Amino acid sequence: MRILLLFLLPLFLFSKQDFISDYEYGAMLYENPRGIGCAECHGANGKGVEIGTFYTTDKKTKKKVAHEVRGSDITKKTLNETIASVNNVHDIMPTYSLTNEEVKAIYHYIEKKNK
Ligand code: HEC
């Protein structure tokens, strides 16, 4: 019996598509895509949230200038733009190693959520 379970375990682990819907799969990846979740910066709906603020000093006036850092609105992007972006190296956004299928699931999740 135990041996049988050992054989079945990988099936449970790798056939997530059969047990959860594409929407749930997309949600899972968006919330926790192996590392920091997209939602931390792009918000629960992909419309973007404030990440933080940094300050610089204006050379002439010596006054502090605040710069707000936001995750951008990703709801208007096409699937190809989203894939290209996730595969790219950014200043703030981390680089992920997600497959195109995974980014597709994230994309459709955001799309459905905003309907
Ligand atoms: C630490 C914050 C952060 C996380 C986490 C993050 N992003 Fe981003 N993302 C950004 C910022 C900021 C930009 C704007 C470009 C830049 O400065 O990197 C961006 C740009 C993008 C863009 C391009 C939008 C544009 O305006 O051109 C897409 C698409 C995108 N992110 C999708 C994702 C997805 C999908 C995930 C999760 C796998 C994710 N991001 C995780 C911060 C983040």
C-alpha cells in the first residue's frame, strides 16, 4: 500500500491542471510565482500599487524631492507584451523564470478578474 502511494504521489504533484481550474492556477502563480508575488507591486487586480517612496535633494533649491515608486498597470498589456516583460530584466521588477504557459495563466487570470 505504501509503495502504491509513493507511485501515485508524483501524479498528484504534477497533474495540477486536472484538480484545479486554469483560473485557480493563474491566481496561484500571480500571488506566489516562485518568489515575490506580482500582486505585491501590481495589486490584486493588476492595476498597480504604491511600492514605496524614495527621496533625493534638488541640487539648486536643496529641497527634498519625493519620488513615488509604483508597480505599473498591467491590465492593458497584450499577452505577448506580458510574456516579453516577465522575461526581461527590469530596474525594480525581479526577473522570473516562468514558462510562457505560466505567464499565459497569469495573463488570463488578470483578464478574467477585470471583466
Ligand atoms: C517588486 C515589484 C514587482 C513585482 C514583484 C512584479 N513587478 Fe512587474 N513591474 C514592476 C515595475 C516597477 C514595473 C515597471 C518597469 C520597471 O521599472 O521595472 C513592472 C512592469 C511590468 C510589466 C510591463 C508593464 C509596463 O508598464 O510596461 C508587466 C507585464 C509586469 N510587470 C508583470 C508582472 C508579473 C506577471 C509579475 C509576477 C510574475 C510581476 N510583474 C512582478 C514591479 C514589479
